[in-house]
Amino acid sequence: MTDLQIAKTVTLKHISDVSKSFGIDPNEIEMYGKYKAKLPLKFIDKDKAQKSNLILVSAISPTPAGEGKTTVSIGLSEGLNQLNKKTTVVLREPSLGPVFGIKGGATGGGYSQVLPMEDINLHFTGDFSAIEKAHNLLTAIIDNNIQSKTTSLHIDPRTIGWKRVIDLNDRALRRVVIGLGGTTSGVPRETGFDITAASEIMAILCLAENLTDLKNRLGNIFVGYTFDKQPIYAKDLKAEGAMAALLKDAIKPNLVQTLEGNPAIIHGGPFANIAQGTNSVIATLMGMSHSEYTVTEAGFGFDLGAEKFFDIKCQSANLKPKAVVLTTTIRALKYHGGADLKTLTTPDVNALKNGLPNLEKHLENIGKFNVPAIITINKFTSDSTEEIKVITEFAKSKNIKVAVADVWGQGGKGTLDLAQAVIDEVEKGSANFKPLYNWQSSVKDKIETIATEIYGAEHVDYSSKAKANLRTIANLGLENLPICIAKTQKSLSDNPKLLGRPKDFVITIREIEIAAGAGFLIPITGDIMRMPGLPAHPASENIDINDDGEIVGLF
């Protein structure tokens, strides 16, 4: 059966029943129909959260074959619940860009899904729309101030880095000229669009801990300079209050359910290749306030989402994860070992062995944070017994636990071995989380630590623009911010063609964006773009709605 057909076999619980099992009075939640609700922030209890066991699910470097991080996260939460550990899975919200593009939805699959899948993958509770509107409100205020003859702050349009955003893949909007049409239509200038998942507002929402923190961060957004070289922030334009008002509901995490009827929280959706790649601090703390175990995921490979999860999110919110589940597939390892995409379902032990260095590097990276790793083999029907044995023997040689998980085919039942391995590691108490770098180090030291330690680069080069950006950062007094590198997810390097475990490569930083409101710096590498394009045959071609109002072709 397809994911959608499987979902249709389930009778969903009313969201009020889900909230009861989560430990919140149904009269206190804000319902969005029968199966979705917003959770008020008052239900976060940081003392209780400190007692919860936070488990991060990450993965090896992603491939076109897919690794199934979200599916593993959901299945693991089901397995832990089956072992009588009260568990909540906390995930990101899907972006319409991948939904209508090439990647598809982000609600898991098979018997490890979060529901209602159609709602979650489309407009859900409107969070992305609110983020988009808040972002573009600031842009409109900026352009209005440039045009104004009475309240102008004399912003130099050439210094404005703040673009507009839209939650679609639209390459034609990457670079645009606005303000055409004469004196009543604004001041002409070059700008562009990013996808909403890359918006600094998204990053701010995902790192803010309450409304006051949200407003402070919004006010600290760096806009540009005046003609006499004075920095301008959103608070100088008196924009933060109205922007926060637009986000008054979006800041509240969303409660839904898994296929097995357990609570799931979905909130925020930054990509990991161009942003911090993990759900909101608020959502994570909400899950931890009401669960013995909290399972969350960080987007793409460990080198991107997980590094940012540890060095930005955990540092900012004082989170201390207890274990990392590193998702791998036999298909993906064969791809990293040189096998052709068309042959990945054919047993090939040699290609698999050649791909193991990618897995090995990610395991080494986990060790740098002093958190125990557990390998999970996300099982596919094409996996041979001999191939599974190769990975289990490799794990044994590294003294690392490994478990085969049939998350798609069996849901929680298929993850019982993995869930028990997680429990064993947590109860062993070996985790002693430490970040990779000190925020107080210089910007170049922080960038080079990530590039050499996590990616395995030999050296870091900086373009003339990036060097100018470093001087700007120093002049603004923002050198103590953490680093959120924008890099291809397809390789440990900044070259998507270098698979496996590349060595002796150079990372090139072409520019560094300032996200002062979110509280980090964004070095941009290679050809990475913050506005993706659609493929030749986008997924939207298959999506429709029938006469009964059912969405078809979404999965």
C-alpha cells in the first residue's frame, strides 16, 4: 500500500484525546479542527524538561535514494512507547517548496507517519504563512522608509541585505529589481527572494523561548547602513511589535498524532543546508516537559543539521541530548561506495564496503560532542543478509550499538530493538555533551573548526566579499555569534560530486550573511542557493483534489 492508503486505514483520535495522553487538559488547547491543535506556551516546564531524555535522530550524507530520518524518528517514538516509555516525537513542519518540487512531503511513511498527513504537508496551521508575512512586512517597512520624505532614516539601499521570501521553489525570483514605475512606486534597487524556510524570521521563531525573546530577536535584525555608515536594525524602524503580532499564534507549537495514536509536536521548518535544520526550541521544551523520552531530528546529514543542533540550538537553550541515532541505509552506503543509482537494489557487498567511510566519518563527528551513537539500518526489502552483516560487523569493530529497524513496514514493532538500544545507552549515563567550539572564539576560528573537524577539509578559503563581510561583522561587534554554514547536503565537502569521505579538499566561503536577530552568522559555500528551483517534472504535476475533496497524488 502507499503511505496515503496506509493512513486511510487508521481511525484518528480526536485531538482532545491526544492532549489528554500528552498530559494537558483538552479545554486548555487551541483546536484547529478535529485533529490539530496549538499548545499554549504556559505548559512548558523547564524543570521537568531537564529530566526528559532527549534523543537526536540524524543520518549519513543524504543520497537520491533517501535515508528516512523522519520515518525513523516517528518509528522510534512508537517503539519507545511500546516499551512503556512515555515518548513524544518533535519534528519540523514541511515546506511547500519540496512538497511541490522533488523531495515530497515530510510526515514519515508507511507505518511510521504523523497524521493528518495532507494537512501537515500543505497549509497546516498557517505558521509558514505568518512567518512569510512577518518577514515581508519588514521588507515593506524598509522600502517605505527609503521612499519617505519625512521619517527617512537615510538607509543606503545598496547596503540592504534583507530580501523577500515565499514558500515555493521559484528560481526566477532569486534576483529581481523593484521600485520601477516612477517616483510614486518606490526607489529602484536590486534585491531578491529566499524560500521561507531560509528566512531569518523562521530561524528566530525556532530559537525564541517566549514572546519577549521573540520581540527582542526581531528588533535585532540587521537591515543595512545609513549613508553615513551607521547600522540600522529592525527596532530602528519600529517594526518588531507588528511582526511579533503576526507571529502570535505561529509561536505556539502544533500538536498532532502518530499512526499509533501517540502525541507528536510539529513546529518550525528551517532547512539544514541553508539554515539551522531543526524544529523550534519551544516545541522541543514542550515535548520534554511532558515526556520521559523526547525524540527529535535534525535535517540532512550529521555534518549539517546535527552540528547546528548541537552548537546553536543546544547551546542557546541549554539542552543536553542523551544519545544520537545515526540513520543509514544499505542503498545509500552503496551509492557512496560508487554504485549507480539504478543498481542500488542489487546486492553489492563491495560497493557497500566502499561506502562505509562516510558512515565512519559521521560516527567520528558524533564522538566529538561526547554523546553516544547508535547506528540504525533503515531496512528495505532489497537488503541482503550479507549486506546487513557487513554493517553490523563494522559497528562491532567500533564498539557501537547497531539495530535494524523496519520502520516503514512495521512501525513501532519494527523498532523495538532500536528502542531498547536507546534505553540501554541512556540508562548507562555515558552522555556528557560538549559543544564543538566556544562562541567567544574568532569567526574564522569557528568556521575553520567546523570545516576541518566536521567536514574533514584541509583548508578554508575566503572570497574578497567574505573578507569584507568579516570586517563588517567585527565593526558591528557580532564576532561572538555561533556559525550556521550553508553547504550542499550531498557531500561532506562543498562540492556535491565528492561522495563518500572526501579528503584534501578546500572549503570556499564566498560570503557571510548576518542573522543578528536569530543570533548566528551564515557563511555561504560553493553554489548553494537559498531559493531552490523546480525540477523538470515537479511533484505538483501529480497533485490534485477529487470531487469528494480528497487530496490525491501528494505521496
